[in-house]
Amino acid sequence: MALAGKIAAITASTKGIGLACVERFLNEGAVVYLSSRKQMAVNKEVDRLHEKFGPDKVFGTACHVGDEKQRKNLYDMIDNNHGKLDILVSNAANNNHFGSIFTCNKNQWSKIFDVNVTSTACLINEFLPLLEQSKLQGGNPNIICTSSITAVVKTEFIGPYAVSKAALTAMVRQMSPELAQKGIRINSVEPGVIKTDFAEVLHNPESPYNKILQQFDQKRAGESEEVANLVKFLASDEASFITGEAHRICGGSPGW
Ligand code: NAP
């Protein structure tokens, strides 16, 4: 099992890509902290996963990544239970605007950047002591951020979101050298269209916007589990020489 004994926290993980990562990590032997904005959604998934993996393997609490207090609650829960963190998957995103980039108002731009970039930076910064503790105890701590293929390709409908994901990818690159000095790796993944609620309008066969799938070599939407496979690899010790990089997972990217 690639993640045996490791302690992992995955944000935005009560459904979609985050939940697929939770299940993959648990199957690989990790202890996992899951979270999302809604406590009820967290409880539902924690209860379900307790049945399968046992109460000492899965923990969870509400954590809106834009809320400093809730980030602290999650931090304290991990600190009190395990005193360290080996893997942080920062997976939350906001996309409150669909259409021409020129119709996005200032509040929408602010919200998108707050969740996708600024709060991600805060989360990583605040969780560093737990990751450093992993290193002190002989672990190989690392961070994975869910970016998007839109960070590097043009898109017709989700321009502001794409700009924020480009910033996120750049942030991961910029954080890498300093984190490497602490023995912590950081990477981003850049999924294409994945079959989740978040991207329903892009992959639903009935949607007029699903023609976007034709831009990818495999001409299909991906499964959350396919992204989880990559995240699991990057989180594992097998990826020990990989840091500061963006990893596309989109069935063959359009363009370069
Ligand atoms: P999803 O299936 O809709 O799941 C979103 C999850 O995020 C839910 O658990 C939701 O639960 C939680 N969430 C939403 N806002 C949050 C916040 N501010 N703080 C904490 N949790 C929050 O979405 P997904 O497609 O898996 O998206 C996950 C990540 O993949 C995002 O970063 C997205 O940008 C990225 N991505 C997705 C695709 C795609 O095609 N699906 C492609 C590229 C990148 P609550 O409602 O309870 O908060």
C-alpha cells in the first residue's frame, strides 16, 4: 500500500475529485481528514467510510477554505489526534461566473481569487507546522493543489476561473524552492473536464457546451478516480524527485 501509515488532509472532499482522492488514499493505507463547507455532508461521508475502513482511519470537520476559523478547527483536529500531517491536498475552488470574461464583475473576480488562490496560500502557510513535524519524524511531507487545464489553454466560458487557476499553478511553482529547503514537496494537477457536478455543463451529453470535449485527444470527460490515481502517485514516496511541477490529466491537451 503506497500510503500506509500516512496522515492526509483533503479539502473540498465530500464529493467529486476530492472524495475520489479520499477513497483512493484510504485504500492505500492512509488516515484521511475530509472536509467541505457543509458539516452534514462531512458527517454523511465520515459515517459511510467508517463502515468500510473503521473509525480510526477517517476524520472530518466542516472547513470552508475561505474561513480562517474553520481552517484552524481542521488544523487543531489533526494536531490533537496525530500531531503531524504527511499530505495536504488543497482541492477547493469557486467558479461563480460563466460567460464572457468581460462580463465578470469585481465581486465575482474577488470571490474567485479569494477561494482559488488567496485562501489556498493561507491554508498551505498555516498548515506548514504540521507538515514540518512530519519531516522531523522522518516522513516525506508534500502538498498537491488541484489546478486545471484551463491554467494553460484558452477557454470561451470560464475565463476568470482559468486566470485564477493559472495563478494557482504559478503559486505552486513559486512556493517550491522554499518548501524544498524544509524537505516538503509541492505539485499541482491540471485536470481537463471531469464528470463531477462542478463541470456538469461541460460534460453532460445534453449540454450545448459539451463540444469542448472535442478539443481533447481522447474526446471524452475523465472520471474523478482517474485524477485520484495521479494525486495518489504524487503524494506517495515514489514521487520523491517531483516538486514544483504542474501535471496535466485531461486525455490529451489541446494546443501545446
Ligand atoms: P464537485 O464534485 O462539485 O465537488 C466540490 C467539493 O468542494 C464538494 O465537496 C463541496 O462541498 C466542496 N467545496 C466547494 N466550495 C468549497 C469551499 N469554499 N471550501 C471547502 N469546500 C468546498 O467539484 P470537483 O469537480 O470535484 O472540483 C474539485 C476541484 O477540481 C476544484 O478545485 C476544481 O476547480 C477542480 N477541477 C475540476 C474539473 C472538472 O472538470 N470537474 C476540472 C479541472 C479542475 P460543500 O458544498 O459541502 O462545500
